[in-house]
Amino acid sequence: MPSQPTKTLETFPNPQPGRDYVIRIRVPEFTCLCPKTGQPDFAELTLEYVPEALCVELKSLKLYVWSFRDEGGFHEAMTNRILDDLVAATEPRFMRLTADFNVRGGIYTKVVAEHRATGWRAAEPVHLP
């Protein structure tokens, strides 16, 4: 049986929980519906996070993203909802979701939402010669 969309996000143990490292995931085919017109809205999602104990499993993320295809919502609400669901599933040290929506009526929308775990601070950047 083919896969079906789902709101379930699966996780797996972080293979390096003692180290801060960044996972970047690009989702170029996010689709939802405009809550005013019912027309499709298209966006590229970029997820960046520093995991704590858990990482998001990619197939479940794909099926989760697919579940929004027939759902209406404003860009801001969709972005924050997805971030909240991912944070609830993985409890990361840091997570940023950028939703870059395609043009609609001559207007582009980019929504950036972030989560930081209490007490977590990013390491100082290293600049090499």
C-alpha cells in the first residue's frame, strides 16, 4: 500500500548528544491552501536545528509535510504550527524554520520562526584565516 500523509513525527536517538551540530533539511515542495480563496500556496521550507536527545526521521517528516496539502492556513500560522510540532517531537537545543512562500498577487512572504531551549547558547563562530 502506498504511503499516506500523517501528522505523526517519528524520531531516532541523536548519534552525538555530547556535541552541538547543525542539521539542515530543505523541503522544496510544501503545499497548503489559502484560507481566503482555497487556492494552493507553495513554499520551500528550510529546517535548521541543533538536536538534544532526538532527531526527526526524514520519511515521517515527508509524510507530515504532505498532510498540509489540503489544509488551509495563513503563512504565519502554518510556519509556527509546524515549528511547534517539530519542537514537541524532538525537544531540540535550537530550531529554526524558514518558510519561503512563492509569489501570490505580486507579494512574496518569508516567515522565520525559532525555538531555543532554556539555557542553551550557540557557540562562538570560528573564523579561520
